[in-house]
Amino acid sequence: MDDFLRLSASTARFTHGAPRAFSFGDDGRLLWFLRSTGPTDPVDSLWVLDTATGAETLLADPRALWTGPGDLPGPLPLAERRLRERTRLVAAGIGGYALSGDGRRAVFALYGRLYGVQANVSTASTLGPEEIPTAGPAVDPRPNADGSRTAYVSGEALHVVPGGRVSPADGARWGLAEFAAAEELGRSRGHWWSPDGVTLLAARVDESALSRRWFADPAHPELPGEDFAYPEAGGPNARVELWVLGPDGARTRLEWDAGTYPYVSDAGWEAADEILLTVQDRLQQTVLLLSADPATGRTRELSRTTHPHWVDPLIPGTPARLPDGRMLTAADTPGGAARALAVDGVLLTGDGIQVRAMAGVHEGRLLIEAGQRDPAEQQVLLLDPATGALTPLADGPGVHSVRAGSGNLLLTTADADGIRHTVRTADGRELHPADLSQPLPYRVEPVLERVTEHAVPTALVLPRDHVPGTRLPVLMDSYGGPGMQDVCAEPRRWQHRQWWADQGFAVVTVDNRGTAYVSPAHTHAMYRGFSEVTLEDQVAALHALAARHPDLDLGRVGIRGWSYGGYLSAMAVLRRPDVFHAAAAGAAPTDFRYYDTAYTERYLGLPQENPEVYERDSLIPDAAALSRPLLLVTGLADDNVHPSHTLRLSRALTDAGRAHQLLALPGVTHMTSGGTREKVMALELEFFRRELGLRRPGPR
């Protein structure tokens, strides 16, 4: 690897040392966060910033808590490892924490052990961290309102300390989100304390009807294989129930038509006598917001959202009851021009703004993250719930986000100059949590353009020393799938693309129809079919950009991608070899009949009812058509896109007599952490240099 790739690998793509996982506590006085000691330290510790004084205090250092040999214990317990995989967490050390209701106490799991720590700013001291005894390896701990009790999951059971096991031994798993909810529906937790800190709402998950997926590490044949339950498209889902678990052993099941609405995408206590839950039908065309009585389990419908294609995932922060009692929900404007907010079913925002998150209430108005200009940017705004009037808080170039805490705000700005965090206190001061991460090597300002009749967002990155008039081979580098956005002003995502450009490529990124944050209509163009819209838009955008930028050499076009981007890359050389001349396809879901239920069926429907859709989107029948160089890459421990996807395509190519390359990575998951991504990039570079006839760049 070269110096850039080594730096990227050692800094976890320039994230080590950056503060993350911010939460306000103690009526906004405390700002909790996680951070390591510097750019090459992978181990995150728990910190707190006192907004009254500006002082930062280290509360919990994982290395100080571990008394055995080495910096940290061995491999993570299975449940904690899988939870980190679902939330795409690559940092070591403290992966996450949960605060008590008053925001003065935090609990966290560390390699199966449970710890709590108290921040006491009034005496400028901390209590702890202290280890909390558990029944076994603990995961996903949650403290109650005053921090006196902590719920956690061990094995398949939900426990409370002090106390003991609170879930029955009935063969189900209690207290954790099932795969579909955590991976596809935005719900990563499975238990919630009541406001009085006495009662728990808990998910009961029965996966007995699901098929099993297996892994084995061929590099370690002495180790046993590992299996997990997987909800395959067209097959059974986990059976999910919600139960109220009382302190005296009383149990009450929440009642709704789970046969019609099997997915629970959101749940939580609204008050001591009310639980709100959001449920969806299997195809996600109808979403119900329900109010539940925790004493009886009976539910009543508060709102119903329908769409003939699918209802887009919830806007973070919704549903929410406003201070005046009205209900704030997500909605689409007529015609699908914008993602919007509605109050009691009446639209509050219109076509001129794409709402992305509701961050809370500030100065009597709603605090929202939204896009008002180019989809690559995001602003922070105050929204008057009575009039719909908007007031900008952070609206300069770039991507702005916010967290709120009792009059204090944490504003994060990401632009070409980097990422900056600023605390604005209620009394007008500004504080800056220390960022110890590696400064970004490149200041990248991609050329952003909307092209084709569909106004598809695109980005072009050229070598820093490019001389106009010099023809460049093109490298397409896109994800292209639903729910994601590539063309964004966040600077970290352009570092690798600038490196690719400096190797001698014109790097093109396209957010084809179906991707996020342009409009609901843009996203819903993928209904009942991935392949045609994705490939059509990628090709059309490439040709449109080449017409505007004549240095793009369409006689030498490579394409690379991971996950859905890997699917796009393999599909490109299989179906459009006239346009694409070489492809590197990583973790490609080559046949969506073998991908999960919630994601796949949302877009393609049930395979039993739409077999022609699944057949059209499968790459296996295209194997015999391969005429261009293809590099397939898969992680053999990938539980999201199982390696069988890549291996099925490789077998079909072999059976058809089509030469290709296969790179199988033992022990590597979907996240390609630990420097794996950079190692694969170095191999991809040699592949594209060879197949596209690219000369090595000279010294800079």
C-alpha cells in the first residue's frame, strides 16, 4: 500500500480520535461523547464536557478497566459483535452507552462486562466507573430514569440489576431487536424503561421458523462454524411481540394485528400510562401509529400512512407528541415532491424543503435537519409548528446537523474544510469539543451537477494535477441503491475518491433514481425493479457528463462498488459491456431471492407473487454473457450480504466458461474494517491499471 492507504487504514478512514455519539444530559449542562486518544488509537473512551465551564473529563477508559494481559480482552462476545455489525460500528473500546433519564449516569457494555459511571459536575467529580454484576456476558444495557437500576440482555434473556431475570424462559429471545428491525427498519434496540423507572417494555422475538445461515473460517479449520437466523425474501419473518414487564412479575402483551402488521419499526414510552408504537405491513405500504395502554395492552390507532409503492422509513425524531398534545408525523407532499412533516395529519412543510430529521424543540419551535438547496447539502432550521415559518440556524455550504439539550445546541458542520463541532450555550457562549482525529489529507471540491431529464445528482473528481485537454480513463464509483446517498458535501467520503483520481482516473459518482434525499418520487422510481433504473441512470449520467467534460475517455471506463454498489458494478459489465470495460464488484447481492425480507420485499414485492421481477434483477442468468474483466470480492464472515451471493455468481461464470477473478477474504465482515478496505483498494488499482491500460502516475 502507498502512504495514503496506510494512513487511511491506521486511522480507520480518518475517524479515530474524532468525538462521536454525543448526548446532552443533566438539563443540558453535560455533553457526553466517545473519543479515542488520537488518530491511530482505535479504542474509544467515555468523556463528558461541562458546558458551564468548558472542561472535558475522562469518565471511563477501557484500558484502565481491563486488568488482563494486553490492551483489551480477546474477541467480542457474539451478541455484542453482531450488534456492532448492525450499527456499522468499527471503533474498539466502548461502542456505545445509555444515559439515565436525568442524564447524570451512563452505563455501557465492554466485552461482555457491564459498567456504570456517574458524573457530578456540582462537585467537579465523577463516581466510578464501577463494574455491575451480571448473570453472564451483557449487551445493550439501559439505566432507568434515576439510574438506580439497569436492564441488560444476556444470552436470550432480559435481566435487571439489582433484581434478576425478568423475562420468561420460553425459548424466545427477549430485549434485543431482530435482524430485520436492526438492519433495515431503523430500530436497533429491544427494551425501554417506563418514565418512573419501574416497568419495562420489551420485545419478544421468536426466530424458530427462520432458515439458518452458516459461516466457517477456512483459514481456521480447527474452529467450529457459526450460524444465525436469517429472514430470506419470501420466507418467514421473526415473530415479534411487545410485552410490559412489571416489577411484581406481571406481564401484559400489547395487542395489535401482528399478522397483518408484523414489523415494529419504533416503540417507546410516551408517558407512564401510554406507549407509542409504529407497525407496518410486510410490504411496508401501510404504517400505523398506535397508542397502547400499558395496563391492559389494548391499542388504538392514532394515524395511518399508506403508499401504493412503499411508505418511506420514518423521519428520525418522529413520531413525536408536541408540547400542546398534537402529533408530529412524517409524510410526503402531493406528487412525491418532498419528504415532509405533518401535525395531526395536516402538512406543516411543503415542496421546497426535504425534511431529513426532527432533532427536538428549541425556543418553542421545532429543530429540524433538512435540504433546501442541492441534495448534497443539509441545513439546520427552526420550524414554527403553528405557521410553518422557517428560520435558519446553520445554512452555509456543506452538511449541518444538530443535537439539542435544554437550550444548548451542538452544531456539526461538514464541508470541504473538514468537520467541526460547536456547542452554542443558552447564554450565548461557544465551546468546541476537542477533535483529535487525523486532518483530512485532501481538500476536495467535487464538481456537482444534475444531469439527464431526471436531474440525477452527480459528482466528478479529477486528479489534482490534471491538465485540461488530457484524456482520462473513467472510474465509476457509486452505491446506487435505495436508502443511501453518495453525492454529499461530507468531506470524508471524498478522500478515497480523490486518491483514485490522483492515480489517473476521472472519478464519477451518480445518485441514480432510487437513492435517498432527492425526493420521494426520485426514490420510488425503483418500485418493482432495481436493475433497469439503476443501470439506465448510471449510463445516461456518464454520457451526459462526458458531453460536458470532454476529457472523460469513454473508451476506458471501469466501475467499482461494494454491497449494492458491487451489484451495480457486476451488472454493468454483464449487461452493458459496450459502456463498461472492467469491474470490481465487492459483496454484491447477486440474487435478491437470497437477500432479507424487509429490504427486498419493500422494493420488489414477494418473490412468490413477482417471480419475473426477481429473475430480471438476478445476475446469475447473465453469467454466460460476460465479456469484460470482472474482479469479485467477498468477505467470508459477511452476515449482511452472505458470501454465497458472490460464490453463486462465480460458479455460474465458471460453468459458462467465463474467466474472472475471485478474492475471498477470511474473517472479513460487510464493514471491511481493520485496514481491509485499503488492502482491497490496492489490489483493485492493479486490476484497473492492467485492464484499462493505465500508466502509473509520476511523483508529485
